[in-house]
Amino acid sequence: MLFLKAKPSLPLAGCIRMLWYASASGLGHERERVLPNGCAQIIISLASEALTDCGADSGEEALHLTRPMPAAILAGPRSRYDVIHTQDLSELVGIIFRPGGLGPWLRQPAGAFAEQSVSLDAIFPQQRIRDRLRELASPAQKLAALDAILNEHLRGRIAERRVTTTAALHLLRGNSVRYTSASLGMSERRLHQIFCEDVGLSPKLWSRVDRFQGILHALHSGADLPWDQLALACGYYDQSHFSNDFRAFSGIDPSTYAAHRGPWRNHVPAL
């Protein structure tokens, strides 16, 4: 298994969090749950001509039904887990956008892609991306070329997130939507409108996903606390809210995640 991360170059750094390369085989299970992190991603297969839709949005994962998807997709911000086939992990490259970062790079609102995956060709007419990356020998070279391709799309622009959005993202960690909107001098309705457009999720939903990510970080790091104490430490009012949110976003309970966590925080075998 190989996983390599790279920071984006300066013109991209304001809207892109990370570039990554993954190659994994022989994982011992066919499917993985990919848990929501509130970010849009681009995922490109370099090993096959199609990715696999395992039907998580419709509940068809329980029936083990699959459908082919394009080999390069934009996965919009999500509030629910997705299911992937581990055969797709043979060789991938990807881009993780910062919350609110997809729009400045793509010049389209993130809200248009929320809770769905679309073919990259339909929105990013960059010819032969996969061919260019496949020609290169090392993962580091592939990531450098991917950075260059993303910069080509900017045509000299510096992609930056809206100041209001970045301020709201900061304030929402630990504060209510009402407090955040008041601090920014706008109505809750206006904040909701901006957030859905830029981030792709409502302020309240994004806050819940972000808090869920705090729980994942603690569990993946091996935190050994009673559930009620862990819930309070991560900003939940009580263990019931913690458990309900965890299952809503992941489809499993915290004990199952802790027992089966793997090398990647947002991936867990779909047993």
C-alpha cells in the first residue's frame, strides 16, 4: 500500500487542501465506506477505464449491486458515507478542495455538486489528463503534473475563497449559526445562502460534519475514553446526539469504526 500527499503550489493553495496518490491492493475486503468530510474532491483512476458505483446513495450496497462510473469524477461535498470497491484503489490520484474552494477554481458554485458525483469531463474540459499522468514513472512526478494541469485551468488567476466564507468556517467551529451570522453582520438566511453556494452544505450541516470529523480524528488516533466523555470533549451535548450523528454520517456505530479502523481515517471496511 502506498499513499503520498503533496501540498498544492501557491496559485492553488487558497482553494485546494491537498493532492494525493494512492495505490493499494490485497486489502482483504471488497468494499469500503468513505466517510464525509464536507469537502469536494476530484478522483482520477489511472489503472482502469471506470470507477465503481456501489449504490450507497440508494441503499443498494446491501445488495452488492454495482454500476460503472467514469474513470475521472468530481465528488461533491457530502453529508453521508459513500461505498467504493477496493479494486478502484489499484492506482488513483486525487484533489481535496478546501471547504468553499471548489467554486473559485472551477468558477461554478459548489452547491451545484452537493451530495453527488459527476463526470470530470463534463465540467473540466482538460484533454487527456489521465494519459498525461500515466506516462510518468513515479507518484511524485504524477502529482507534480497534476498540479500543473490544475494551474493551467486558472490561466494565471489566483484562486481564493470568499472572505465571508472563510470567516464563517472559522466561527462555526464551536459557535452556533445564529452567533456566526450576527458576528458577520448578516442574517441567518443570507449566511445559509452563501454557505450553500460556496461550501455545498448548509452552515448547520457542515458544522455537524466537522464535529463528526473531530470524533473520527480522536477514534482513529486511538482515544481511550468512555463514549460519554468523548462526546462531550468533541462538542456534543450528550452521548445520544453523538451516537445519532455518528450513525447518520457513517451508517455504523462508533464501536464498529474503532474495531475496524484502517490506515485512512475516512475509510473503513464495509462489512
